[in-house]
Amino acid sequence: MDPRRIDELAAAKARQLDVNRPDAVDRVHHTGKLTARERLAALLDDVDSAVAYGSIAAIDRDGGWVPEAGGVDYVGTIDGQVVVASSTDYTDHGGGYGAARLERLFALAKEHRWPVVFFVDGGGSRARHPRVGRGDLELNGPFGPYQLFDGMAELSGWVPTVAIVSGPSFAGHASLAGFSDFVIGTSGSSIGMGGPPMVEAALGLKLTANQLAGVEMHEQTGGIDLLVPDEPTAIAAAKRYLSYQRDMPDGMASPSAATIAELVPDEGPYDIGPVIDALVDHGSFFELRATFAVAVRTGFARMNGRSVGILASQPAHRDGALDELAAVKIGRFVELCDVYEFPIVTLIDSDGCVTTWLDENGNTVLESGVSRWHSRPIVIHQHRSVPLFAVTLRHGRGMAPHLLAGSPNARSVPVMSVAWPTVELGRHDGFSATRNANAYDDIIDPADTRRRIVAMLAHLPRPTGRSAKKHPVDTW
């Protein structure tokens, strides 16, 4: 082989490196962000040992190698776990997807059950590839079973998918975020289906990307799972999220575990957060969608090292009463725990489902559609196969226990249903006929809650070797 061919290939690949793109690197650093390659170097254990995909896209008419545009893709490891890692490069054709690199990796992720973590800032797929009309011979065009959207749909519920939005993310890039299990946004970023140029052309409004579709708005409305200040924090959060896919050998109880009863008053509102922290391994609670549907709190934690999902009503917000958005939040979280085999610990202290609210002016606001939305999490619980531990702290009124823990006389019955001495028993209300309010396995000392759950978890090992997907995870 003519050595010049190898030298030309090496030179083409070298043109993609940050050291040979100083102007582009300066533009990125000027915004306080990392380049695509810096992102993945921070994300992966060792980017030098990772395997790059699709770095050469074509050969031109003169026989020269043409590097791929728009992003960087690897198969590497995070904390020893093999993953697909990808980052768009906004400085290179707007980060647009034009070849089939990612689709190819989606197929490999499904085959080998590799998690997918990608940065998805960009303006969507390119309508015309930058090489169109140049006569280049494409080398990495579409091959494999999937394109972008159907590939993400196939991965849903089979492998964890994490999207980091750090910049403007519109059109197809926003869709990729929407398909993902866990969406992290950095401050000042945006997610929308149509960008500012489209809005200006259609409506005559001049808006910045963040004004149009800022992640700060999405944090409040459930469009993202976590808002963080910057990319290093986003990368750390992605790693922490994936870490719950593995159990630890053991864990340390919180210093407040022994005095957990003192955190719950006999009557009146209180914050469920300290109760969660006292119950789980010290510092292990990782909350999802914290500012969306605040009547419930959801997140992952550990109990003596075992990864669990935490689902808790929030008595500090309208006595923990559940509305439509709370039902949405509960349903998706139960699905997420079910597909990734996280036992669920549910803390119940709720006045039930609501049909009307009083707004800040004292006016009655109707919470419509209760006959439909209350049934959503109940149906999901019915198909749940992971064990659930239900702990009623005080009130379990109306349909709230059904939404939080499933029907007590159905396939989804909790593996353990206990209550604290502060539990309300025998309450008569409009929903009394639907639930036996006294159906508990035991009334326990609050300080014994953690020990009981940990002891039962030891008899319920995490299933391994599943060969088929249970179900996808609802995108909402």
C-alpha cells in the first residue's frame, strides 16, 4: 500500500481534532461551554481507549478523505459500564445530523443493551447534506435496522437513555431529548420544535432561543428532569443517574434515621424531603422533576446499597392532594422503575385526588378529567412487576393510595404495606367503598421502617437476564 494513502487518512482525521480547529474552539470556550470532544473526554472513563464511529464520511472526486461533520460518537465506558456516547458539534454545520452514525450506534446499543448518553444541542437533521452536489462517494450512509426516531423508540424501556441539552436544541434534536428517559438541561439552554427563525417568519416575533423555549420553563412544566448550571455539573448528573443501574454492596444509614418519627407531626403540613433523606442511605436521594407536579416527589436512592425508586406524596403542598400532573408524574416514574428493575418505596400522606382548587384570588378552578387521569397510574401499577413497599405515614384518603401504590386487591398489591402509629383509620368519605382503609400488614415504629424494607429487599434480588422488553417508558 502506498504510505501516502495512510498519511492522507491520518491528516483528514487530524483536521477534526480541537488542536487543529483553534477558531472553533475559541468560539465555544467564549460561551463558557466545552467542545464536543471535551464533553466526551469528561464523560467517558478514558476517551483514548474508546472506539470512534463515523469519523470519515466520504471520499472526494480527487480521492481525498472527507471527515464527517456535525458531531463525535464513541463506544466507551462510564464507571466501567459500556455506553454509547455522542455529542453534536454546533460549530460544525450547526450540529446537524446528516449521516447515519447515530442510527448505527442505536442498533448496537439495543443488541448489547448499552446505555446511550448524548449531547443534543443543534438545529435538527440537515435537509441537504453539506456534501450534496460535490460528487463525493458516501462511506457511512444508512445501514442497519433503524433511523433516529424509530431507533429511540426501540431503545425506550430496554436501555437507559440520557440526553444533555446545553445550548439551543430544536427540531430533530429536541425530539431526541423528548424520546430520552432522563433529560438534563443547562441554564440558558432551550428545547423547541421550531426555532426563532421559523417563529419570526410565521408570526413576526423576534425572540431568542431561550425566550422562545428556555429550559427554565421546561423545568416547571416537566419537559426536563433536571436543571443544572453548567456542563460539568450535567456530566456528573448523567454519571450519577446511570450509577443507580448497579447496586452497591452496602450503604450507610442517615444520621436522622433513628429519629425519623420526629419529622412527621400529628397534624398539619410538613416537608416529606427530610423523611426521605432519613429513610434512605445517607445522601443517596437523587430527585427527578423536582419542580414539576410538586404534590409528589420522585427519584432514585439506595437502601443498604440496593437501588430503589422513591415515590412520595408531599403534604407541604395542599396536604398532598393529587392532581392531573401528579398522576402523570407518578405513572411515568413507575414505568421507569419497572423497566430497569428498581423496587419502589412509596410514602403515602395525601388527602386524595382533587377536582377543584382555589386560586390565589380565592376563585374555584376546576381540575377536569379526573375520571380519566386518576386511572392512568392505576393501570400502570397493574402491569408493574417490580416489588413495591407502601408506607402510610398519616392520611391515605380517597383514591390517593391507589395512584401511589396500586390497587390493594389486584395484581399490583404491595409486597409490604405498613403504617405508622399516626395513621388515620376508619375515615368515612366519598371514596370509602373503594378501599379498606385498615388493610395493612402491620403498624410499625417509624424508626423500624428502614430495617424492615432492607430486610425484605434481601429476599427479593434484582432479576437478571431478561430477554424481552416489558414496555416502553412514556415520554411524558
